[in-house]
Amino acid sequence: MSKTPNIRPLTKSDLGEFNSMGKTVRGYAIELDGEVIGIAGVLHTRPLQAFSRMKDELREYPKTIVKVIKMFKDVLKNYDMPVYAIASETEYNSTKVLERIGFELMNNRNYVWIP
């Protein structure tokens, strides 16, 4: 059994129940003992969409979460168009995380990152 999660590039197969609508993605998957416990990336739609999901197991590894947030900021540097996100209603600090990454509030829970 692993003691720390492994962070690797995201693949469409990591998305599971997340409907990628046949679009490509760029981002990261976080694995623990071969199971994906978190994902974060950009879905290549028009407009571009940021997304993330995490299972409760990942909450036990706050340093890994912070590391992936920093890595996600670097992913955004690959884009020359705005990337949109909707802050989670169930993750209490989702708005703070989006703002830390560089997203700006548009309205309600809708955010945009502008290159």
C-alpha cells in the first residue's frame, strides 16, 4: 500500500463518469494504490473549461493537493484563450482555490482565467 499519492498526466480514461463529450483534456490525475482519487484539468471545448474532482481519500494528503494546484497553474500557461470554471457548491473553499490559481469572479459561482 502506497504512503503518498502519485501525480501523473491526465488521460481521457481517468475521467470515468465525467462526460468529456469526446473532447481532449490536459491536466493531472492523482493515484493512490492504482486508484484515481483526484483529477484536475482543462477540457478542450469552446469555451475552454477547467474542472476537478476528488475523492475523500485525497483530503488526507493536503501537500499533494497544494502541489497539484501549483501544477494546474502551469497548465493554464499553455492557453492563449480564456478558461472558464464554475466553483463547486459542495467544496467549501473552491472559490478561494480558483482565485489562488488566478481565476476572476464573473458572477455567482462563475469564474474566468484570462491569459
